[in-house]
Amino acid sequence: MKIIAGNWKMNGTKQNLEKMIQDLSNVETNNKIILCVPFTMLCTESGKIGLGAQDISMHTHGAYTGEISAQMVAATGAKYVIIGHSECRQYHGDTNSTVRAKAELAIANGLIPIICVGETMDEKQAGKTMEIIESGVRESVPSDISTPIIIAYEPRWAIGAGLTPTSTEIADAHTLIANTLTDMGLDGTPILYGASVKGTNAAEIMSIPNVGGVLVGGASLKSDDFIPIITSVN
């Protein structure tokens, strides 16, 4: 079984989500399907599809206009939340420290965090890929946890650029993450790959050791694009 998670980013409406859920209800798969959608859609009845948010506040409540707490997300019935996505790190100033704080709040409120780590183009060109990935895991993942979490490796330089790392680069990154998690007492934690995933490359990516699934961006918005990814592996 693989985890196929879609990140809708700032796209779609509740009607779009309802149609997607209907389309996915007819898909035969053993894979776990998650859709992380804008906050306005989280109360949608999703059947066998897991719903998640795309971020949460690092605060529990208070005068933080425009922010949404982990408790609020959990109250919708959602089960997952993406934390530390490359775009939140780039545009909202998320750091490993704030990601860790958010992940702790997610776990405390019964949510499963999908914690994202990955390197920028500048870091890649400086030869710091492995260093950035390992520090991202060690500094972003809360310690002493016994509830499930998910890690997503995002090569930040590839997202939205139509670029995909080589199979060797993906394998090296996922092996490092798996070894780091084992060292932290989190052996067996699912590790997703996310960046330019589509129906034509999903099966190959998910055949790489330690790749437990994919985090899909634009290709998760339309059934015709998303379903081939889901059905590319058992």
C-alpha cells in the first residue's frame, strides 16, 4: 500500500471537491488517498478519502487574524495537515523550528502531520542537499512521539518547475530520511516524494526504495490526472 496525497493549494471549490470524491469512489485501490484542500472545504463528506488542511497556526488561539488552529481543523473532521510545505517556508517564513511547533500542536489535537523537508536550488548547487534534508528531519519532527506522522521529501528546486530529480537522487534522499528517522526511534514512518509527480512517472518514483507514496500538486486537481497516479501502483 502507498499513500497518495493531493495538495490542492489555493485552488478549487467545494463543488470541485465533491466531484473529485465522487470520481474517486469508483476507483479500486488498496492505496490510502488523502486530499489536502483549502480550509473552506474541510467539512465536506469524503467517504473513504482522507481530508487534510495545508497548514495550521503555531498558536492555539488568540488575536491572530486570518490564522486557523489545529483544534479548528480537527473540529471539521479532517485527519491530516501538511506542515512546512516549501511554499509556506518560502512565502510565510516557516522554519524548522516553527514547523516543529506546528507539528506538536497537530499531534496534540489528533491530526497526522505531513511534515515537508527539502533543499532549494542554491542549497543543491552548494552541495548541501544531504545536510539540509537531515537537519530538516531532525529539527522539524517532534521528539518522543508515539502517534503516526508522515514525512514528505520535496526538492524545492523542482516544485512547479516541471523538473524531477533522478531516481538515484530520490533514492539517496529517501534512504537518508529513513535512516535518520530510524535513529530518532521512528522506524517505519512513511516517506512521500513530492515534486512534479504525474501519471507518467508515478509508478517509477514509487518503485524506488523507501518511497512510501507521493505528494501530488497540480495533477491532483483533476480526476483524469489524479486517478492514473492512484492506479499506477497497488
